[in-house]
Amino acid sequence: QLKHTIRHFATKRAMKIEDLGDKNVAQLVEAGLIKDVADIYYLAGKKAKILELERWGELSADNLLNNIEASKRPLLGRLIYALGIHGVGEQTALVLAREFKSIPALMAAKEEQLLAIADVGAETSKKIMDFFSEAHNKDVLKRLEDGGVVFPVMGVEVEEKGLLTGKTFLFTGTLKGLARDEAKQM
């Protein structure tokens, strides 16, 4: 379960940490270098231990550590999704990010606020509240922040209704200088 949680956290749709595939996650967990997702951001201080593992050389260890460093400034929706809250998929994570604008605001959300959101039902609302009330999860969030992960705050929208309100867009072809997921988030 721990390996699955870490793998989910590191996926392209979550924190985008390359080089944390199934085999590497299994190896790092079994070596005791990662005990929860926050431990990922403390691996830089354990590079010597990583190099002792089978199939790890200087280049592969440096690539992993560079990818971890690059993941420290996620989009809010991706961070919420990466946390692995039961019932919160990518779309719900985006809706929660737009509604609450920050992790602290989401953590402080009351049941009626969550239930007022179209994508959030009673069961999902309870799971979100349970997740943020667990001491272990609060500790992991604190350690993520202490490890250098920037908890983004979304800007306040100036105008809710405009020419594009309610429209759906489909991106086809190549987007120059912008990843498809980033365009979707915008």
C-alpha cells in the first residue's frame, strides 16, 4: 500500500517526479529510505545510501534528486490529487483547488462548504475531512512543506462571467511551450 501511495504521488498527473517508477519506489521503500511521501523530499541528504543500492549510479541518483527538486512547485490541483484522498480524483482536485484556493483553506473547510460543491457528495466530503483531521496526514503535510514543497495559492478570479464562461475546449495537435495538463488547468 505504501509503494502504491508513493507511486501515485510521483505520477505525471500528480507531482511529476520522473525516475520514481515501480522498481525504484520498491527499492527505496525496502531499503527504508522512504516511509511516506514526505520522505521523498529528504532523499538529497541520503544520496550515499541511494548509491549503495543495486543499479544506482551517480547519474541515476542525480537525475532522481533533480526531478524531486523540480517537483517542489506544483499546481494546487495536482498537489491535492497527489495527496491520495479517497474519492478525490483529478477533476475533483481541480474543483477543490478553484473553490478553496489553498491547502490551509481546504484543510479548514466545513462539511457544508464541501457539500455545496457539485463534484463533492457526502461520502467524499467525509473522506476529505477525515484525511485532514488525521494526525499522520497533518505531519506529512508539515514535512512536505519543511522539505521545500511550495503549497501554492490560487489567485482570486477577477470576473466570474465572461465570453468563455461555460464553454468547453478541446486541444488538438502540439501546444508550443505548454504541457497539455497545464493548458487544461488554465
